[in-house]
Amino acid sequence: MAKNPSEEERKIIREIKKKTEELNINNITRTKAYLDFYKEHPEIHWVFLAHMVSRNGGWSMTDLKAELLARLLSKREKSSYFSFLERGNWLIFQDAYPQLLLYEESLKRKEPLFRLLPHFNVSIFIETIWDYYWSFSNSSLLTFGLIINEQNYIENRVIKNQEYIKGVFSTLEFELQDLLSFNQILFPYNDYGVTKLAGQTVNQFESLHERIQLGKRLYTILFDIHVLKKVEEWAVAHPHTGSRKDYWPHIFNDVHEGMPGLKYQIKLSSCKLKSGARRIFSPTLENVWKNVKHQEAEKGEWFSNFKVLEYLREIEGPSLGNIEYDYCQTLEKLELAAFAKKIISILD
């Protein structure tokens, strides 16, 4: 750690901590902050990937109170899932955003200030990556470094946290991931007036290795020359609300069009609403979840093994695949599960 930072450096540290805290209120504020930063600094590829993945995190949060999952999970399970998603979202932002702001400050002063990163309890691994980026401007390597850092950062704090192992990973619903809409990360974009979906299916979320590889695949997909501009345009044109209406308003609505508590009726056929069917309820985040006051992030350095450097290698770009088909299959399975549920509880 930089010993005895100057008064000016102490001021920079205080201001960055203050701004990070102000923007780390909920999934909506974090997601917007990532996009705002990317607009100013498109060379930092990771921040746009973080924006799009954070959107998906918000959709997963509201799914818990939406029409389909609300029928399949108990109130306690919903609360546990939300806590798990929110804590991970909050932790990554409070670790990564100070790095971004320090980079921005370095640009203003035309000198690297990454020696101050230890004052934000950031890993020595990512401090080294930022120093390398400052010298060589390798956006892909920085992105891979940030993916490695953030996934290792949440490994012990969230994924291996006994509270979440008991409340989330051990539940039947998480083991049967195909029942949940957590298993596709979606990147919507407009193509000749039609909203299409690029992305990847999530498997083995508990595996650190799989999450890092997933992050690298998602980056390759998002920054494909044929996809990036379209997803950027979509993201700027559609402010994040947490409702899946953001990308498919013809299927989802943030207002419940039916009577909550009635037996579920199948609405979709091949990802299209059946004739006369009402849209699926998908609420905005602010209408279903209150802001959370988080406990301070757990201290600790995750970097202890140089083997993680192997993850910095480029990967062969995956084909986009038909993520839309996979996602439609997930929706249909969820509909069938909701239809078959014998005990129908009114949305709480």
C-alpha cells in the first residue's frame, strides 16, 4: 500500500469512495453507472460487459416476484435468492467501480495512480493488470483480468458463503436450473426492427472455473464486430428498469394484466403470445424490492496462485448459437411448471 499518501491523494481516495457509495444503492443505479462510464471510456470493454450482465442480474431479481417464479418459490426462497443476487451485484460494484474512477483520474492527471488501489482493498493481481494496461492499452487483457478478479472476489464472499450454500445452492430449484430463468445471459439488440437475443447459457454457476470461462465467452460474443454496435444502441435506447418488458414488451408487461392467485394459464406458443392471451407480468425492480443496507465487504486477498494467469489467454470465439431458442425453451418450461403447481399462492 502506498504509504502516507499526500493530502491530494487522500482527497482523491475520499471522493472515489463517496461516489462509489452514492451509486451502489441498488441494481438500477449500478447498471446505469456502468453504462455512463462506458459512454465516456469505450476503451474499457469490461464496463459494458458489466452493464449488460448487471441488467441480467436485475431481471433475475424481479423474476422472483414475477408471474412465473412467484408461483414456484416460497417467500423464504425468494428472499434468499434475492439476497444472493444483490450481495454479488453490490460486492462487484464496490470492488470494480473505484478501479474505474481511479483510471479516470489517472487520465485527467496524465499519470497512473494505481498505487492508490490498495486503499480500496483491491487485489494486488488487478493492480498489476491496470499498470500493464496503462503501458500497453490492451483492452482484451484488461477485460480478462477484471473477469478473473471479480469472480475470485465473490468466490468466498458469496459462492462459498454458508448462508447462500444453505439458502440457494442446496435448494431443489437451484439444482433444477432449467426451471429457472437464471440460466441464460441475454444481450438484446435490434435487427431490422426486431429485437433479437445474443448470449450464452449458464452452467455450473458454483464453479469458479466455469464462471471465468463464461465471462470470457460472453465478452467475445458481446464485442463481436456484428453485435457490439447493435447492443450498444439498444442499451442506450432502453434504460434499465429490471422488467423483462425492457426487451420484449410484446410478451412481458410491468403491470399485472390478470388476477393474481388464479390458476396459471399457458400463454406462449413458440415464444409468441397465444391469441387473446395476456402478457406475462414482469415488474420493475423498484416496485418489488427495497434497497438493501449492506454490511461492509469482507477483507481478504484472493490472489495466491499464479495458475490464474492462464485465464488471461485469448479464447476462440464461440458461435452465438440460437440463444433465443434456448431462452424460449426456458420460458415454456417455466410456464408448464407454473401451470402444474397445485398450491397457488397470491403474489406477495
